[in-house]
Amino acid sequence: MKVFLLYPDRDFDLKQELPPQAEALIQDLEIDILLDAMAQGDSFLRNVAKQVLLHSLEQPELIRFRQSILQDCLRNPDVVRELYQIPIQALITKQKQWLGIFSFYPSSILSSAVELLEMFVGLLRKMRRIVDENMGQFESRGFQRFFTMIQQELGDAYFLEVEEHLKELRFREGVLISAELGMGNEGTNYLLRKPKRQKGDWMKRVFSKRSPVYSFSIPPRDDHGAKAVGELRDRGINSVANAVAQAADHIDSFLNVLRVELGFYIACLNLAERLAEIGEPIAFPEPYPSNTRFHTFQGLYEVCLALTMNRCVVGNEMNGDGKELVMITGANQGGKSTFLRSIGLAQLMMQCGMFVGAESFAANCCSGLFTHYKREEDATMKSGKFDEELKRMSEIIDWLKPNAMVLFNESFAATNEREGSEIAQQIVQALIERNIKVFFVTHMFELARRFYDLKSAKALFLRAERQADGQRTFKLHESEPLPTSFGQDVYRKVFQIGVAQSASPADFRVG
């Protein structure tokens, strides 16, 4: 039996290594906040969500496969949670009763395997009941295949046959073993035999004349004789013990995979319920192939910020279809970095098959998502801040492929504006020529102006809005870059200094 709820043709590997630069993504996009909301304190769910989120899908059809399953989960959360409890119950029962195949002795292996199977049969019966009662409520291809498999593989005849075998494997009437004589008259080819069922009235069987048999009895105090008989018994049941242990291991593996793959959707349900409590919308994005350029959304908000503040936050709109470069400038503390995180989070959430935090969202997939954010000064003083930025950029380039996406936040600003703008321009231009999509938040007016003056149809320029009185709306609009970041507004707010005149482009630039 195969689960196939994350891929249509294979299981998800929970033990695979994280993609390159994954730790930088987690830090820069504050993904830990998202994972905590998805896990709700469950470390296993957190690990599953982390692995699935960071192992992005590039094929739109696979994304839609997961989306349809998640939509089924959102329509039937109680049923999905009940299904998820089945592998959880199996795990708890094994831990409480120490069920498992731990011994080297065939008799112990067989006994443990039979106990495991008896426990599994009860849980599989419960799963079959859930499927029979709720199959009509699920529409996705993934759940329909899974439910059909359960009905076909776990029919009434299957349960009757398994329970009959388990009853016989208790050997309440003893063990019948055949053997042959080998070299030196030593026993060989030990084989467990199925006892012959005697028919007819039991009274006749008790009092009827029996055929003579050759037999002997072991005295009660003959420990060596008992040990020898035990060894003969183990030889006879060895192959059966292995077969039963493999059957138990197969069902155990199936339930473990079910726990992993349903666990991702349970984590998504947790997040959806948390965002619903806050009052934030969610939307299932429309994914496009990675060799196209789509990026259009309405009401896109930063999910982690909403979770942290526990209230609705400002959303943004953008039409970036056909764009390779999105340059983001504007007022200090105007929401530029928050907007950049919302872009990265939405991309990851879309490409793992989740919903996104928006009213609507459509974007092309990318072959890899990378972030290049400013870092704090190196405490060891082994290298300067600008050297560290260039080193990280070199590491990112080693992993880049065409149709990847890179998010820059205040990059290359550790040197003077002219030098930083020159280096940043060359890097961004090279990335665009290699069909890599770039989002760049910067205070370097010279850099933004250079690209703006090119008048490229593949570039989009957004600016953080600032009202006349200096208030930030945290909205971004399409507009040309200005030679100021209105740093005086921040200065007045922090130090509460009254300034008669309003800020102007002559205030000062942050470069």
C-alpha cells in the first residue's frame, strides 16, 4: 500500500538534506515564526512542515496536485484529523507496550510480530470505516486514489483472512513441524506444517481408536531437553516468523509515511485556522512554468508579521507580469523589507502546494529561491562587512540556475554609494542576462536611477509611500525612485524633535 499524498507517484523523503542556502532563507524570511504557527508545539509537525516548505516544486501540475488535496482538507478538517490520529495511536501503543521485533529468537520475533499485527488490524479497520463514511466528501485525485486503495486492499475478506492467520499463529494446540535427515542423521529442512483439521463430532474424536504414534515426553525437570525442543521449535517457525515480521514492518512503514504526509496538511490546517482567527485572508495561487514571467497579486501581506502582531497587517498589490527586475525604493521604515519578505514567503508557500497570505496571487515558479540580506558586523573582525557581502554573493552564484529568484535587501551598501551602486548594477545585470528574477530593496539612489534610466520593459519600480506629514502607509506603488529616503522623519520620530519645515529631497540620503 502506498500513501502518495504529496506526490502522485512516490513517497516524500523526510530525511533528505535541506537545499543549499536554506538556513539563510530561514533567517532572512523569519520562517521560524511560520513553522511555529504550523506546528502548534508539535516538533514532528514542525520538522515535516520545514522539509516540505523548503523542498520546492517546480512543476505547476504537482503544485496543483497538492493544492487540491489541501482544499479537501480545508473542507473536511475533522475527517483528516481523525485519519491522522491512526498512525499516532499506533506509535503511542508501540511505545507503551514495547511492541516491536527486537529479538534474535524466532519465537520472540513471531510473538512480537503477531501482537503488532493484531494492533494494526484494529487501526486499519478504523481507517476503512472512516473511508467508507467520508469518501464522497473528497474530490481531489490524491484522496480519491488513496481511499480507493484502502477499500480495495482492506476489504472484509482481507480482515477475515488475517484474523484467522493470527489466531493460528498463537499455536494454542502446539506446533506441527516436519524435518528430514541430513548428513550424520542430523535434522534438516525444518518446515512448519498446518495442522490437519479433524472433522466430525468431538465426542467421537475423543473416544475413537487412535492410530499408534511414536512419541516421548520430556520430564518436568529436564532443562536441557526443554531447551532442545525449544530450538527445534524455533527452527520450524523461523521462516514464518520472518514472513510475519515483514508483514508487520510493511504496515508499520505505511502508517509512518501516512503520518508524515498527512502531517504536512495538518500543519497547513493549523496555519489556516490561526490566520482565520486573526482575520487575514488566504488564497490558492495560480502557478506558472519557471521559464515564464508572471507575478501579479492583490492584498499580499507578510504572514509572519501578522502572526507576530496577532492582527491584520497592510497588504500590497503588484502587476509584475513580464518583469525580470523589481527595484524597491522609498521612505525609511516604509514597509520595503516587509514587502520583500512577503514576496519570498509567498513563493515558498506556493511552490510547496500551500495557500498564500493574499486575496489573490499568481506567479511563475522558480528553480531556486535565494536571499542576500545585510548582516551585522563580523564580531571576530576577520573580514569587513563589504567583504562578507561579496563572499556570500559568490556562494549564492555557485548554486544559481536559470529561472531562479534572488531577493536583495540593502545589499552592497557597506561601502560608499558610487562603488556599491557600480558593483550591484553589474551583479544584477549579469543575473538578469542569465534569466534570473531579481527583487532589490535599496536606499542607493544612484543604483535605482541607473536601471530606471534604461527604460527597460522588463523592470518594475516600486516606492514605499510617504504622506505629506511624514506618515508611512506601508503601501508600495509603482513610481520612479527619489533621491531621498526621508531619514529626517525617522530622526524626528526617534528623538521627538520638532522641525518646522517638512522633509524635502534635500534632507539627506541613506547610502
